[in-house]
Amino acid sequence: MPTWVGVAYVVGVLATIGFQTFQVVRRVATPDLYALKVTAGVTNAALVSDDRDVIWNLSAQVAAAINNPALEFRVEVRGDIVFGDKIDGDVIDGDKIVYGG
């Protein structure tokens, strides 16, 4: 007849192995995310994508625009999920609200 301590030990070991297996599977199955964060004073903005090239290209365009302010870029954002001020659209000059692109 097993003791309660032995049973609890085996259950604890099996639970730990199950949890660690779940963590490994979750980490392997989840794609890596790449982020570009822009900070200006207390204002923050971030763009996150699972496509590394999108973030790297946008980073290069931002760096080029900083080095040469006369350059103009057009960037299309698809799958827009926005938190903060843009929930109700972009407020321009305090009286105009722009929705979409």
C-alpha cells in the first residue's frame, strides 16, 4: 500500500513534467514577433509584426528620413490593431477625424 507522501510526490513530478512539456510546445508553436518602437518625449508608438523584413525595411526608412528630411515615404499598414488615441480615428488639428488609410 503506497503512502500519501509517495503518491503526492509522484503526482507533483507528473504535473511538473506536464507543465514543462506544455511550455516547450507553446514556445515552439508561437511565432517570433519583431517590433519597432518609436519614442518622442513621453509619446510612444510601436509596430509589431511576425515578418522580420517588414520591420527591418521600415527601420531603414525611418533612419533614412531622419538623415534626409526631404525624403518622402509611403507605407501601407494592413491588419491595423491600434490602442490609445486612434480608437476613434486620427484627430487632425483638433477638429477633423480621419478613418482608415
